[in-house]
Amino acid sequence: MSPRSRLTRRTQAGLLGITAAGVAVAIAVGSSFAGGGSSEPVAVAARQAAGQKPGPAAGGTHVTQVSALSALSTATLSPDTMINRARTWLTANNGGPVPYSMERYWKDGYRQDCSGYVSMTLGLGKPGLNTVGLADARNGVTKRLSSVSQLRKGDLLIDHSTTDGDFRHVVIFEKWANASHSAYWAYEQRGTYGTTHRQLRYGIGSDNYDPFRPVKLGGGGGGQLPSPSVSWPVLTSGSRGADVRSAQRLLTAGGHALEADGVFGPKTRSAVIAFQRSRSLVADGVVGPKTWSKLIRTVRSGSSGQAVKAAQTQLNVYGHGLVVDGAFGARTKAATVAFQRNHSLQVDGVIGPETWRALLGTR
């Protein structure tokens, strides 16, 4: 199966993201949709609001996307909150990713395909809009960006116009993977693998992916302030990147020597389990909030070692250009102060729990 989510014409036409309130409004005003005024579409909408599978309308036609029935939370959504929601599906299936399916619904009521996953992260009505509906301006959920260069955390790349009608897909942009912007880190729900977090190039070349921004996406990305509720990242087997490299360095600082290669492989998992056991934590091999809280070390001017290297690694994600030498000198302190000031933290030049949480959890 292609890594792109397979979305059939029947699914494209029949899957809506709505709320029970929206259904009530539709019934109250006597709205009729596809099917020549049949009441079947409202019944389909009611089943969807209840988390049940949509069914065909009378006469074999299907309900189309209707902007009056799409539901985006009235509250502004921060990119941090959106990314934190995306992370939950990485481990929601007994520590593993939520499996991919166009027909099934996860425990939270959202469809287990790419657009259902994105609908969950945006807080849309269950079971979620389809891929075309996410890109349709009439639904009021997203607005199209003029260029991928405008992408920031929480934006979407959507293939909504593939002409064969069978292969369409949507992914969540997290951050650029390099200075040349030739690849980026993203969350996606894909066939065979389920929920994944990996580097992608969709939309960078001449393909069918276009950049979109959720209309309710507020602060916390693109240099803005993070959400006060930002949480620690969750690292599992297969995770990659600066967060993994920092965790490896912090594990080494705790006596579990590892190569800081940024790849969460078997050796890293074994070290995490050993560390968790030594701290009386649940030894599941997953670096989550409780493990992070034990793993981090407060560093300040004069500190040295692997924990400082981890801090310098994270500061460099924000463009501070530090030499990762493990020595907390004047440049590292200046970078720490600048980061704290930009993220509404206590400006003391000391990297303690709150600064660590912001460094690790707000990218």
C-alpha cells in the first residue's frame, strides 16, 4: 500500500466532521442536503456525531462536505497543544501507534485515517473531516498559504487534488529538519504503519501537496510564545532528532553511556529502562513526562558535562549556534537568557525544570 492514505470516492463523499450541536441546528431549520431533500443525510450526520459509521443516503447517494456542519473549536488553538495532541496517538495503542484504518474509529471517536487524525489534533467534530474537506475554504477550517516557506508548527500539507480520486493525504508540519528547508519533521497517520513522526519532503518538490494553516491556530509557533500548558515530548523506539540526542546525553550524565546519535534504537531503549528502574519509575522504555522530570539536571554558569551538552543541543534548535562542548560559559548563559526572555520564563540564565520543559516541548 502506498505510504499515502488511500481515500476512496465513497469515503471522500461520505465522511463528515460535525458536532451534535450542528446536527441539532440542521434539524431545527429543516435543512436538506444531497439526495433531493431526503432526511437521510441528517440521519447520517446524527450517526457520525454519535461516533458511529456514516452510511449511504437514500437512493445510493452520499452526503458531501457541508461547511455548516464542520466544527472547529471556538477557542484559539496553540500549535503546542496541537502537537501534543498529535503525539498522543504515537503511544495510545498500549504504548504503540494507533493503527491505520479508513473504516474504524479510535477510542476517542475519531476515524483512524490521516484526515481523522488531523481532525483530532484540531479538535474538530467526530469522526473528522476528510482530506478534501480540510482543504475546502468553505468549511472555514484552514486557509491556504502562498508558499511552503511560510510553514510553521501546526500547519498542514495536504494533497487534496490528486486527479484519480484514490490517493489523497494530509500531514502535520512540526519544524524544518535543516537550514536549507529541504525536509521537515511531521506527524502523520499512514497505511501499514499507523501514527508516525518522521522527516518528510511532501510539498517541497513538484507534487500535489499544498501548505495550509488552521484558521484557529494561535501563538506558540514561528517565534511566538509557547502555550502555558506545553508538555514534555514523548520519545519511543524509532524516534529521532535533537530531543533524542539530548535524552541520550542526559542518560549518559546519569551513568548510562550512549552515543548521542539522535536515533532511539535498542541500546537507547535498554538505557531508558535501566534508568527508569533505578528511579523506581515504570520501566516501559518510553521517555515521557515522569522520566524527563528525573532525567533532567539543572545547569548554570560553571556547569560542565553531558547535561550541558544536552542543553546546548536544545538551544541550537532555536538558532543560537553554540559549540556543543559541555561547558556552560558566557555564550551559553547569554543564549539561555535570550531563550527565557523570548518564552516568558524567569530570566535567570539557569536551565532548570521549566526552561528544560520549554526547550524540549515547544518546538
